[in-house]
Amino acid sequence: MQSLLWSSVASLLVVSTLPAQTKTIAERLGHPADSKLLIIHADDLAVAHSVDVATFDALDKGAVSSASVMVPTPWITEVAAYAKAHPNADIGLHLTLTSEWDTYRWGSVEAPDKVPSLLDSAGTFPKDEKVVAATAKPLEVEREIRAQIERALALGIRPTHLDSHMGSLFTTPELMATYVKVAREYRLPFLALRGDPRSPPQASLSDKDVVLDAVIIAGPEVPRNQWKEFYLKAIADLKPGLTEMIVHLGRDDSELQAVTVNHEPYGSAWRQRDYEVMTSPEFRKALHDNHVILVTWKELQKLAQRP
Amino acid sequence: MQSLLWSSVASLLVVSTLPAQTKTIAERLGHPADSKLLIIHADDLAVAHSVDVATFDALDKGAVSSASVMVPTPWITEVAAYAKAHPNADIGLHLTLTSEWDTYRWGSVEAPDKVPSLLDSAGTFPKDEKVVAATAKPLEVEREIRAQIERALALGIRPTHLDSHMGSLFTTPELMATYVKVAREYRLPFLALRGDPRSPPQASLSDKDVVLDAVIIAGPEVPRNQWKEFYLKAIADLKPGLTEMIVHLGRDDSELQAVTVNHEPYGSAWRQRDYEVMTSPEFRKALHDNHVILVTWKELQKLAQRP
């Protein structure tokens, strides 16, 4: 499921078509122009308690610098309680239009009769972001992502950024434009990649937008017994600019095994491996040795909100 | 939370004001008139995977004869998959109007703007059935319980009966009347207690309705180290007639500990104890020694549906 997204994301990291900004993000944050800035970002908060405990622990330890939450999923109120107790935790919204697992499904935050093009006959989101691309009406997508933002706010979450679960909002120019429009209205920075051909016309991205130079993500092609090596090499190879490393944390326990049943990629053992590498001394040392500067979306949010 | 319900349920088991039926339920099922009929019923399917695996295991072993599912809760689709794979499993709907835990909350199946009197400002059901009694409009309750039934049917669940989580639908005559009306419309038997003063006027219960003579439930007053003794004594003391023993099964694991955080009664250790007693050889032997006949709601459903 997610692998489709990630491989397509990975293919987008090469071309840079956006005109050079007068100042780099690093300079705008007060760092040397050629700094290696890295957001270590944990996806999928709220999908399961197992994911929440692993991610909260990594946030508490500073092992990840940021995370984002899936508002329509069952443990949203646990994340809201954490967010209220940890107002400095960097938590954004992982806007969600898919429900990818077999026996553990969710649907819209908005009333189903207001977003019928987003739901299947059982009232749940489709499993695949390609279905979203093919069938979701942009107006209903806008309603749903606004409802997710408003529900997060009502629960006391103060999001630092927006991104998109399984990249559903990056699948067509119309959905990407909807996402950018809503993000700007809420004055929130949003995950966007420099040179992404699916982005809205480049003219519509301004110097005030925060655009990532690269994304790093472990895909299904990474050998399971070389997990740590994959991440250590990614850090050694890091280029100057703003990179987001997207990780999926969890515990390989009975809950998460049941959530991810029949799915090895991005499953419970996968998430436990990610957790172990992110909290390992070797990974921490690699960040230090390679002069990596960890940043949060909250810092980037301040840039995005500056008039 | 639930303790309020159960103590109030327990207080209702004494008085019998319904006119004696011409035939007992036992006779209508083909047993001697003075048989001891027992439904062993596991509540709260779908609230957590931990509850589902323990309950599925007990159903598969015949350790419980029936169970009911909370349609608005996160694991509903796992229960639907089980129900479809086990068409003979006796699964009813545990109609739900409360969301009693601290950091794991749910709301209505019906669109929130159609059932505003059922939801708090965060869009979730209240924690306490007394709030339901005080604020829920019967018309909106009817909408919501119909939506729960329709969603279960859409997911492929063929319910054998209806009951009410935390007894919310037993808190006022108006809500009880709504519940009875909807149950009859769907031709489903429903949990009702002989002599319950909160029931609709007794004249409205007919000979065709299945009315329990007693309910057995472990309440907070049961010493935690005398769990098995409580249930063995209940079986030894069982009287002729139709009794439902309501149990709460689960595993004392990290998921269920998180769901039930801050609540010892009906918490994860409680549910593990219930599971252990129900699947124990001593309990099985007590049923046999006391000539208890286990029945299902499906058998009772046939009586209720007979013209």
C-alpha cells in the first residue's frame, strides 16, 4: 500500500525546477547556507496505541523531531491528551483519505453524506490512494480535510504542519492544489517537494513556502537485516538543504500485528525496527558525526507565518 | 462507569410483575418447564483487538454461548470479518451511546449533526449513562440505534439480538420504549428483565417477547481473589428459568491496559480473569454438575420471530 506512495515520492527527489530563493531555509533559520537540516518525522500517530507509545517515547527522547497524527483513526484522543500535556511536541496532521489495512478500517470525520466520493459502500475510506485519485471529488476532499483540521483543533491539538497519509493528496494537481490552499488558509507549512511534477504550477509556490529538498524513506527494497545500515548510510550521504526522514514507529505487539495483518511492508516488525534504529546510539552518533542539524516543523511554521 | 449500570441491573432482578406466560421459555424451546437455561454472554466485542481475540476464542471453544458487538468502536470490521467466517456464531449488537474510557473515545455512527444531543463538544459520546438519560433526545437515539443496526448489516453482520452498553437504553421509559420498538421492527429479541420498573408499560411486552428471569454479573464488590468462587457459586445457585450471565473477556495486555487506563473495574486484568474462569475446566464441570442448559440468542430469536 504505502510502498506505492513511497516509491513514487522517491522518484521525485531529483529534479529541481523551482527558481532558487534568495535565501536558503537554513539561512532563514539562522544557520550557514550549506547546513544539513533534517526533520526526523514519525508518521501515523493515532492509528494504534502501539504506534503512539513508540512515537511518544521517541519524541520524548528527541529521537525524532516531529510526528503527524491521523485524525480519523481510533486513538486520536490519546494523541490529543499527549499533545495537551506536551505543548512543545512537534505534531502535525497526517491528512487521511485512505484506510489501508484488512480488518481495521476507518472512515471520514465529515458526515458520510457530505463526502460520498471518499467512501466505499461500507462507509470506510478506500485502501489505495489510486482510488482516491480516480474517484475523490476535490470539493469533498476539501470538506474532509477541513473537518480533520477542525476536529484536531476541537480536541486541543495545535498542529505545526500538514502532510498526507500515503500521499493521497499528491496524486493529482487538483488535490495538491486543494491541500496547498487549505494549508495556507490555516497558515500551516505543508510537506511539498522541490520539483515535484504533481505540485500546483510552480508559480503558485512562493518564497514563503517551505519546500523540502529531499525525502528519505525506507522502502520495501531495503533488506530487513540491513535496516540500521540503510539509515546510517542515508545520514552519511545527506546533502546540504532541508531533508525529511520519514519513519514509522511502533511495537511489534499483538495489537499492531492485528492492525497490519497480511502486510509485511510497514507492518509491526517493520515499525519496531524503525523504532530501534531511531533510538539507537549509533544513529545518534551518525547525526553528530555528520553535523546534521535537527529541525522541527514548528521552526518552519514560524517562517511560513512570517509576513 | 459500568458499575453504575450493573448495580442498578442487579437491583432489578427481584420483583416479577409480568403475568405468567402460558408456557415457559424452556418449554417453548422443548425442554422441561423447570430447566435452568443459561446464556453466557460476552459484552463489548470490537472495543479492542484484545477483547476480540479473547471473545472469539471463548466462542470457538463454546466457553460462552453468545456475545454482542459495539458498532461505533474501532475494531468493528474485525468482528464483521469473524462473523462472516463464523455464520453460526451468536453475535448481537451491544447498542452504544456512551464512551466511558479516558483517552480512547468514540462517537456516533449517524452523522453528528443529526444526533447532537448524543455527543459532547469533542464529538464523542458521554462517559456516563446518566448523561444519556438526562440529555439524549429519544428521536435522536432512535436515529443512532437504527444507524448502528444498518451499519452492522452493511458490514455483513447478521445480529441475533440487541442489548445496551452500560444500560443507557434502560435509563428512562422513553429510551426503553425506543429500544423495544426498533428491536421489534427488526424482529430481533432484546435483553429485558422480568419486573424491570424501567421497562415500558408491561402491557407492551407480549408473550412473544423473550424476557430474562435473572442476570448474573460480577460487580466491583466481588473480591478479586475470589473470582472463580463467585462464578461457581452463581452456577450452584442458579434457579430454573432463563438467566443471562454477562462477562467481559479480554487479555491483560498493553492495548487493553491503555484502553482501560485509570479504571480497575471492568479493566484489562478484570477481563483476563473473566476469560480464565469461563475457559476453566472447573467452570465447565459446574455447568455440567448443575444440569445447566446453555442457550443462544439465536434459539430465542426463532421464538421471537415465530408468528
